[in-house]
Amino acid sequence: MFNLDQFVTDRAPTWTELDELVAHAGGRPSRLGADGVRRLGETYRATAADLALARRRFPGDAVVARLEQLVANSRPVVYNAPTSRTGVVEFFTTRYWQRVRERKGVLLISFLCLAVPTLLGGYWAWRDPGPASGLVPGKYQAVTQPRTPGESLGLSLDEESAMSSQIFTNNITVTFVAFAGGLLLGVGTLFVLLQNGVMLGVVGGLAIGSGNGRPFFELVTAHGVLELSCIVVAGAAGLRMGWALIDPGNRTRGEALRTEARAAVEIILGTMPWLVVAGLVEGFLTPSGTGLDAVLAVGFSLGFVYWGLVLWRGAPDPVDVTAAHAT
């Protein structure tokens, strides 16, 4: 029966040949000569066909990402297209979203590792606030103090700017730690996700239990939906690297880690601008006391835009029809 090991064993020489031809061409197919260019086209079509087959037969396996990367790197050389046309703009409009979407299982695990502790921590803090409050740093204890819904925090423009900068820095730090934790077999990433989930849940549970549920959601929703989305995506990037070390499949651990680390770095780079947006919203909109309706509209709109782009722009590139019929 046709299986993954047989597929990789049979087809890997063609993939290696294509990779070597692309490297030798160095962006200029003319360096390969007539026979080399002909062979470049043949191996590209065969590899693209293998990618189409792998997507159907082995969805979610690392071999799909390997082939996607190889086909993406080969396409500009095969069609002799300047890479500048598909550089930064293509990355932020297409490639980033494909990276986020291509490991749905890992993305779901990252989400659950953040969401489940949030719900459990919130329930615990709501039912038993005494012990739960001991887990929360002093700067968050104010969530239990009475506060009027919709009331501005009374910060000046300079203070709002400083707050925005501090929040932005903290968001990036959490994102990078979640990403880098993947090198510890994913344990570091899991710890960051679980810790942030518990802390968020406990703070929220204490606020709700003390009658400050509405002010709490006014303070966290506008930026929180997007910010937590970014942390989930960064966690998925870290888990990809961790799993590559645990189960490299048909690759060596070094090769698996290089492949997944390249994808993870792309995810982190593409996530940075969205963290900036979350930091700006948290630094300027949140302290203004806009009101629950407004912050809910802003928060869920940002989340809808982000995940809408994941679904829309993250769809895999269609494989060329001719390539799909190649053998």
C-alpha cells in the first residue's frame, strides 16, 4: 500500500535535484544551460505534482511544508521572475497568512493551552478569591477595587504614549519567549501559554467576583482579542520547532529544525505589526474610558479582520494544472 515512507523514498531524489538546480542557478536559469533549464522545468513540475499529492494524502505532515517551501523557492527561478516582485508585499499579503494556517493542529493546541487555563483560572478565582488573589502580582490587585464603568483612567497624552510603548514591549517579549521556548522541545512554549492563560483567568475571575466584570472587559477587550491571537500564533510557531525536535519524521533533527525554524521566524516577523496595533489600541483607546459597546466593537472587529485574513489569504497556492498531471 502506498505510504509516506515509500513516497519520500521514491521522490526525494527529484526534490534534491530540484533544490540543487535552483541553488546552482542562483536566480539566473541561463547558468544551467539548455539541458539544465529543461531539467529544471521537469523537476519543478514533478515536485509540484508531489506537493499536490502530499496535500491530499498526508495533510499536516512535515513533508507538505518541505515541498511547499521547495516549490515556493523554485518558482521565481523556473519562471525567471524577479524576486523583488514577490518580496515584502507578497510576504505580508500572502505568505505570512499561509504560514499561520498551514499547521491547523498545532494552532489548535496553542489555542487550547491558552484558553483552557484561562477558563479554569477564572472559575477558581471567582469561586475562591482568597487563595487566587495570592497568585496575582500586586499591580493587578486593583481589579478588585470599585471602579465606575466607562470612566477614563485620567492619563495625559504623554502618559498614554509611555503606556503604549511599555505594553508594546511587553507584548513582543511574551511573543518571543513563546517562540523561543520551542527550542526546549516545546516545553518553554507550553509554560508561557499556560502561565499567561492562568494569570488572565485569575485576574478576570477576581474582577468579576468583586463586581468589576464590566470595567474589566472594558479594559481588556479592545486590544485583548488581537493580542491573544498573536500569542496563540507565536505559541504555534514555537510548538512547530519543538515537535520537529521530538518527531522529525523522515528528516534528520537538524534538517527538521531548520525547516520549521525558518517557518517560525516568518510567523514571528509577520505577527510583529499586529502586536504594534494591539499596543497602540491598549495604550491610547483603552485608557480613554470609551465604554463597553465601543471596546467590544473594536476588539472583535480586529479579531475578525485578523482571522478572516488567515482564512482568506492563508489558503494554499493552487498547484499548476499541468504540474498536477505530471508524474
